[in-house]
Amino acid sequence: MTKSRLEAFSDGVLAIIITIMILEIKPPESTEWHSLLELLPKFLSYILSFAYVGIYWNNHHHMFQAVKKGVKGNILWSNLTLLFWLSLIPVATAWMGEHNFEKNPVILYGFVLLMNAISYWILANLIIKNEGKDSHFAKAIGKDIKGKISIVFYILGIIFSFFHSGLGILMYAIVALMWLIPDKRIEKLYKE
């Protein structure tokens, strides 16, 4: 299969995920400015989740730009697994925002982020196996230190959330900030 169908389907799913997240934020009943403060936890949850979906979309795009040999069944299923976990972000986001970052919603949010990271890691490794260890993508990923650090921070965030949910959110926000800093590994290889 060509990668274009997989990319188009994935782009559509990610667009729907973002749409669902914003539709979860309902306008306040009151027209007073202070009523917007009630939306703050939902809006902050949305911002963090929007950043995550954007990060995955961006990295997914770069990943599949590196695919040259086509897409095998194991890559299709792995991509669907990633999309499944990404599709749970709106539920975790809404629960977390609705309940003001309380412990259990923050733990679930971290678990969903962790499963996204693991799914992405599996997908990346299947692509490396398909493309070869000397492929541009394999060289760009290298030891994937950033990906491994992310998984550790998600686990720490989940554990910390059992004691204080704010620490969990801090861990998740650090990972998002870490990935918002442009990763030039794949772009650099394209220029070469």
C-alpha cells in the first residue's frame, strides 16, 4: 500500500480529534467576564491536549515523509493502534478539565499519553525495520533519547499524580514543551 492513504486517513482522524476537543468546551451561561474563569481548567486542558495532538501530527508527518518502501500490514495496524490511543485524548481531556485536574482524571490523562508514546515508538521501530537500519529515518531517530525521556516523564507524572495532581500535570507539560522545540533531525536529513 502507498503511504498516501495512511497519511490522509491519519490526518482526518487527528482533525476530528481536535474538533471533538473544542466542542467539549461549552460557553458559560452568564455574559459576565468572571464566568469565563469557570472555563479555565477546561481551556488549559484543551491547550495541553491541542499541543499534544499537534506534536503527534507534526512528527507523524515527518515520519511518513521518510517512508520510501511502502507500507506493510504491520505498519497499518500499528498506525491504527496509535490513532486509537490518540482518539482517547478528548475523553481524558474533558474529564480532567471538568474536574479541575483532580487525581484520577490526571492519572488517566497520563496513562493515555503514555500509551500514545509507546504506540508511536512501536510504529517508528516497525518503520525502521521496514526501511532498514541504514535508512534516513533510522539515522534521524538515532537512539531516540527524547522519546525515551518522554516515556519516563509520563510514568513519573502518573506516579506523582497519586500524591499531587499538579506534579503530574507539570511532568506532562514538560514533555510537551520538550517536543514543541523543533526537532531538526529528519529535516536535516532531507536537506542532505
